[in-house]
Amino acid sequence: MTVPEYSSLDENEDWPTHGEYEYSEYYHSRRQVHEYSEQLLPSFDYIVIGAGPIGAALAFKLSTDHPTQQILIVEKSWDEPDRIVGELMQPAGCQALELLGLGRVFSGIGAVPVHGYYIAYGGKQLYVPYPQNPKGKPFRGVSFHHGRLVMNLRAACKSRSNITCLEASVVELIRGSDSLSSVRGVRVAA
């Protein structure tokens, strides 16, 4: 069995791990992150709780789809998550981020393109490549450090003028009087 030789130099220059991230100026920035304040009483069209991978991607997509509406994203800490976690995103996840407008989120964080699986067990080896896309090129996944990806997603949120990033914890959902299932707001604490 022969495993194809790949290196980052073989990759197409437009592959998302190449180059500087378009929102890199916001990566460690505290700008756009509002500390908890009892005076912060604006009205928002959307409230997203949590700025992890899903919350940050959701807030970014809402802001691009609805540029005139205001989004609040509440996260208990906007610092880079400090844990030893490596991740592998499968090709479908990479495609989903592309569709959300976050295709370059892997840039500048040391992400490594992945072309399939290499399995070795009991002296036997097997290479299982990802299938090819409709253009005849193989789909690619990507391996990355979790905290760096989260920070790039958060940087994209901080770059949007219609997203307010709040550092606080949600302690209560404020429900509408008409129904127990409708949520009208949140109560936060530092």
C-alpha cells in the first residue's frame, strides 16, 4: 500500500489554511467586548448564549444575513480557551463553515489539511482517502487546535458592527407573559 505524498506546499493557495486570517486584528482584542454593566440595557433582535464554535458561527451568520438587526452574544470569558485539545474537522464541517462565510477561519492558526485516514493495526496498513468532490479533487478536512479556532470565530464576531459581544454569564431566561415557551430576554451577571 502506498500513501500519497502530501505537504502544505502541494496545497492550492486558496485553501483556507494559507495566509493571514481576515479578522486577525480582532483575535486577542478586547475591543468590541463589553464588560458586564448594569447600564447595558439595549434592545436586541437576537441573543446568542455562548461564543464557542456553534454560538460564534451562529452569531456571525445572523449578522451577515440580517445586517440591520442587532445581535448580542454573551460569553463568560472571551479569553482563548486554555486546554489541550486537538480537533479534526471532517470535510462536511469545512464545507458548512464555507457556506456560513467562515471558510478562511483556519488561516493563521497552524491548521493542517487532512486528506483521509491512515490505519495501522497488527502489522497491517490501510489508507482511506476522502472521496472526490464534483470537480474531481479530493475533499479535505483539517486538523487544528480548538482554542485557536474558537478565537478566530470570535474575531469574526468582533469585526461585525451589528454584534455586541458581552462578557458575562446568563443566569436567567426572561420569558414572555403570553407563553412559557417564548424567551424575551436574558438576565446576566459578572
